[in-house]
Amino acid sequence: MAFSGAYGIDLGSSNIKIFTKGNDSIFCEKNMIAIQNKNELFAYGDDAFEMYEKAPGNISITYPLSSGVIADIKNMQMLVRNFITDLNNGTIKAADYYIAVPTDVTEVEKRAFYDLIKKSNVKAKKVMVVEKAIADGLGLDIDVKNSQGVLVVDVGYETTEISILSLGGIVVSKLIKVGGKKFDESIREAIRREYNLLIGAKTAEQVKMSIGELVASGEDCIVYGRDIVTGLPVERGIPTNLALSCMQEDFNSIIDYVKIILERTPPELAADVYRKGLYLTGGASQVHSFAELLSNGTGLKVNKATRPIESVALGIGRIIQDDNYKSVAYSIEGINGGN
Ligand SMILES: Nc1ncnc2c1ncn2[C@@H]1O[C@H](COP(=O)(O)OP(=O)(O)OP(=O)(O)O)[C@@H](O)[C@H]1O
Ligand SMILES: [Mg+2]
């Protein structure tokens, strides 16, 4: 029997998620690569992330994706090839590929996702493209083909994508450069400003993710960093409230954009959105209090994803599994995206 493998890929600015047909599982690792002496692969994925901010100068650790689009094609190809090889226990078999793309980018940037798979030497039989917001909708268990006026807000690492879907297509979509990374930076900046303390990006991320627990227990958050004045490493308690309040501006910029999208939505669809409420997903959408603030700011009920990091990959999985949804994926073969 011919092997009819298929993969669904969601390349995120922080995490790469790959759905594998057959075992129907989702693989998730950091979309990161460590290169030694300018051209030797040293580590990739979670292993590269582990070394981040700790590696010596001859090892450069980077994300090949920037603000949702491919910035470093060569390293992105190397990552895709390595991950697919690992998922296949060391060999690569011919398979179909479904890749999610953001909507609010140029045709050239979209085509780069298609070319990436074609040129990664992963024996792609067929490469199909799916708009991320559509995949998100399917991953959130919405029957996107028959639903009208669905508002999806995906808060990722470097981006937030705000989209209105209707009848299997996208009515409006806006990609803004605010997400979990910006939240971490606001926390770092506030701790530096208020306590003369420099903390690393991973520490800031941990603070962000622990706010909910700390608020519940009434504890301060304990951070390790370097005192700017003495230059020495120190441990300090930081009021949880500072970590939360310093992200308000970032939260507001997302909420303001959601309102702008609502203003641009045709009235009939806006009525549907109002009835259903909005759908919130993406890893950083889990940050403490954001869902409530978004609900208050827009006057809409907020439906939260149960698996926010994976919802795009889950949606691509549904397209791969269910022929009824194949029509939302398309091919861009033959389209000249170069001009
Ligand atoms: N429990 C949590 N609370 C708050 N933030 C979280 C939590 N879990 C993960 N995150 C954040 O989610 C972000 C990663 O989410 P996700 O994987 O959806 O992004 P991405 O798809 O890689 O990025 P993008 O969509 O912008 O390209 C990180 O900033 C991470 O810190
Ligand atoms: Mg994402």
C-alpha cells in the first residue's frame, strides 16, 4: 500500500508545531537554531533554546522567523528538514504538506512559506497553504465553512492576529507586532527601571507565566538577575502587581486593534460576532487577566481555546483528516509571487 503521509505545519515566531497524520499527534519545539563558527549546525529546537543567553560568542542562537514571516530562509529550511527527519526516525518519506500562513502579509512573504517546504528536501508531494486564522477556527472546533462572522484573536510570541472569518474565508485580518515577547520586555524594562535589576528574557517569561498563581497566593515574585549598580548577581522579590501593571499598555494596544477590526466589520457580521462572542487563542493569550480585560474592553463574551498554543496545528490536522475541509486549503503553485 502506498504511504499517504501528511504533515501540517504552523511556524510560529517562538514555537514550531507539526501535526503528523496517522498518529495524529502534535509535535511542538522552539523554532530556534544554534550555529557554531558561522556555518556548523550546533543545536536546534528546544536544545537551542536551552542554550540561549548562555552560549559563548562563537555560537549564534536565533529565531529564523521574525514577526510571523520567514526572515532567514536557509536556517528555516534546515530546521524543517531536521524536525521532519526526527519525526520519521531518521528517514524522510514522500508526504503532503499543509502549511499555515498569516493573512496580513505580502504575497511574496506568503509564497516564501510554500517555497520553504518545496526547497527543504523533505520529499513534498504536494504543498498546500492554509490561512492561519482559518486553521485557528477549525482548531477551536468552529465549523468555519458554515459559520458567519467569527472573530478570532491569536496572541502569539511576536504577533497578534485579529481576523473576522465568514463562510470559509477571511473578511478582514490584521497582524500587529505585539505578543508574549513584548509582554516579557515590558516586565524586564519595569524591573530594570524600578529596581536597577537586569533580568534575562527567560526569567521575564517565567514571571509572566506565574502571575496568576502569585496573585492567588498573594506572594511576590522572586527573580534572579544582575544589579546594575553593584554589577553583582542578586535575588529579589518583585511585587506581582508591578509585573502585571507594566503590561497594561501592551494589552490595551491589542484591545484597541480588536475594536478597530470590529468597526471595520460589516454590520450583519458584527451582529453574528456579538451573538457568539470572540474566540481567543495563542500561547500568550493565557497571560493573567488579559481575557477579562479584552471582554470588558470590547463588550464581547470571550471563548478561550483549550489548547491555545496548538490551535492552528489542530485545525490543519482537521483539514488533513477530513475531506470536507480540504477546500479551505489552496495551492500557490504557478503563481508568480516574485513581482
Ligand atoms: N501560561 C502562559 N501564560 C502566559 N503566556 C504564555 C503561557 N504559555 C505560553 N505563553 C506564551 O506564549 C507565547 C508563545 O505562544 P505561541 O506558540 O502561540 O506563539 P508563536 O505561534 O510561536 O508566535 P507567533 O504566532 O507570534 O508567530 C510565548 O510568548 C509564551 O511566553
Ligand atoms: Mg502563532
